[in-house]
Amino acid sequence: MFELILESLTTKEGNLIIGISEIKNTNSLGINELLEVAKTLSKSALAFQFFNSLMIVDEMHLLSSAQNAVHAMNGEYMISRSLNVELVVYSSAQHQIGLALDIMGVKDKLSSLGVVCIDADEKKVRKCLDAVTKRVGDEVTPMFSPTPEKIGSLMKAFGITELEM
């Protein structure tokens, strides 16, 4: 059973389902293999994106990023040309795509990945997240647990102090 988060977002065009999960990279996929998986899965949903899970504070971080990216798409003020990339931009709190990808993007040898899948059809979102677990690895429970390594990475990337954490 998945611990994934499924959230409904109401837009002018209708409801969208946002699926969020953290997946262990059990199969030790490298960046090229992960990009191929993302490319394939992005064709089966409105948006699909992997994230470096060390840079994800918690599920709400990705949910808020997804909501903001969808609003940017609907409001026609996206920085990028795709919702997939816009998810990375909003999750990184950056205005430059390159910096956003440097901070939040996948890299070789990641032990786990954050995942967001968005579509109007809940079945497609569930199928997409199920496909990720089959290709990449098992779901991490609990998701996005704080570790000393993660806290250090977040502090450095976002320029925040231990007190602010």
C-alpha cells in the first residue's frame, strides 16, 4: 500500500490530482536512466518530475510547489515552457531554470527521489506512481524524513541557519 499523497487542486479548467511520493532508488538508476523514465512517464500524465529528495523539506514543500506551478501555467506566467520544469523552478525557490535544476534536479547515485505526478485523472496519477516504483524502487516510509545530511543540504542550498530550521 502506498503512503503517497493525493491532493485535488481546483482550477478554472477543472480538478487536477497531484500525486507525491518518495521512492528509494533500489535499482541504482543513474541520471540518464532516470531521465528516460521521466521522459516516458511525462507522456502519460499532464506533468511528471523527479527531485533530489535531500532537497525536499517535506510533502507540503512539493505540494505547494505543484500548486504554484499549476497556477503559473493557468495564469500564463510560467518561467519555463513546460509544467515539468516549472515544478522544479517552484520547488527550488529560484527564478533561473539552470539554478533550479542544479539544486533540485536528479544526480547519479541518489539513494532516493521525490516524485510529483499531476493529471486530471486520478487513475493515471496512481498508475504513473506505480510505474515509478516498478522501475526505480520501493516507496520510502515515512516520506522525506529529516536526517542530519538532509538538514545540512537544505541549510546550505537555501542559505538558512540552524535556528531557522
